[in-house]
Amino acid sequence: MRDIWLVITLISIFVLIALMFYYLSPLFDGIVMGIVFSYVAKPIKRRIEFIGNTKSSLVSTLIVLLPISFLIIYGIFQGFTQAVYIITNYKQFENEIVEILNKLGLEEISEYVRSFFPSVVSLIQSIFRLSAIDITKRTVMFALNFLISAIICFYTLTDSEKFINGITNVIPEDRRKEFRKFISELEETFLGLWFGNFVVAILIGLASIPYFLLFDVPFVSLLSGLMFLAALIPMFAEWMIILPVSVYIALQDPYKGLYSLVIGVVFLYILPELILRPYFVGYTSRIHPLVLMLSFIGGGVIGGITGFFLAPMLAGVLTALYNYYTK
């Protein structure tokens, strides 16, 4: 009889955990982002911890998330504004494209563009109208997840030590010291992983400023901030900023636009993502650069934002286990 009740209890616990994961699944992006942001904010909290645990956690969370919130809100606003401007003034863009094609000696293609351009604009307008509800839903969900990430970040900074102590109390007493050593190793790995990733995102944002200034692109501060976000949070990748900027430059000078596209893709996308991020973050977290690169790419492709953050964390757990046992 006791065995039957044990099985029932275990099944009940499993069902409850499965239900909890099911209902929390729409918020996984916010939960994982919050944990990541807490590791970015942790070095700041350590510096100001003398003001108190709660206050230092709040200040650290605000220092990290307020600039990111501003960039996201301002970037979305400017994106919608520019999209509406392009759609309502499509004739001007049509004339500029035709003029460029005529300069290149492609008169036949320019006539073809004149014939199909209005149809393309009408199609885009109809798509926007049809997907307005979906866009609104996605925007609301992202805003909700971002708000939850701020809350998770604050409480992770505030109560992580209590949480670890609670788990430690469940561990047999003769194993607690070793468990603490492993947790310490894991904390240092995660701290190096996400703070290093944050530093790389800042470097990419700063490196984009001379690029935008070189090609006389407007909204330099906004675009460099969006490059920082693209390197930090995979809502979009760097090429989604580089490509529209290159199109803008090409409308003034097609050869300059092509040159800017090559420079931007090589120096602001390929080199940072395939060399700088894996090696720098690998150095700070002690995770092998190849494992790190595959984790970032594979996690992002399969799981989006959650996968982008979760896959490197799994690699970090394995690395911490290896470092712990080899010591």
C-alpha cells in the first residue's frame, strides 16, 4: 500500500510540474532573460552592496534595464514611423530607384520597376492590415516578457542566496560543502558568460558608430543602440540594421551602398559573431569558443530568444561540472 501511495505522489508531483511549465511557457523568454540580466547586473550590485541587499538589487536592475528599455521603445517607435513614411511616400522612393537604375544603364529594368512597384506597395499595405492583430499581440507579449525579465532580475539578485541556501539544506550534510563549491564554480561560469556577452554587445555598438558616421547615416545614436541590442538580445540580428542602412546609402550612390554593405557585414556581423564573441566570452567563461559559437547559433535557431540564452547556459553547466571535477 505504501508503494502505491509513493507512486501516486510522484505522478502527482510530475503532473503539477508539467502543468506549471505549460502555463509558464509563454513567459519563458522573460524568465530566461531575467536570469541573464541578473548576471549582467551582479558585478554592479557587488560594488554598491553596502547600501543594502534590496536597494543595491533595485539600483543594479535599473542601471542595466533602463537604457535597454529606452532603446527598445525608441527603436520600435522610429521603425513604425519610418515604415509609415515609406508606404505613404512610395512614389519618391520609386523615382529614386528608377534614377539609380538609369544611371547604371538598366533602363529596361527601371521600366519594369515602374510597372510593378505600385503593386508591391499595395501588397505590403494589405499584409500590414491583415497582420495588425498578430503584430499587436507579438508586441504586447514581448513587452510583457521584458517587464517580467526586470522583475525576475530584481528577485534573482535579491533572493538567489536564500534560494541556494534552501537547496543546500535538502542536500545531505556531508555533501553540502562540495555542493557549495560546485555552485560557486557555476556562478563564476555564468557571470563570465553573460557579462562577457554584454561587453561584446557594447563593443559592437561602439564599433558601429564610425561606420555610420563614415557613410553619413542619420540617427547614428539610435542605430548604434540598436546594434547593441541586436548583439545582446536576438530580437533581430545585426544584418537587419546593416541591410536597410545599405539600401538607404544605395539610393544616393549604388556603389557606395554596395561598399557599405560589404564593410558592415564583414566587420559588424561576421567577425564579431564568429570570432570576437566566441573567443572573448569563451575566455571570460572558460567555455570552449567552438562550443560557445554553436550554442549561440543553434540555440537561437531552434529556440529563439529562449534558446539563444538557454543553450550557452547548458554548455556553462557542463563546463562548470568539468572544471569542478578536474580541480
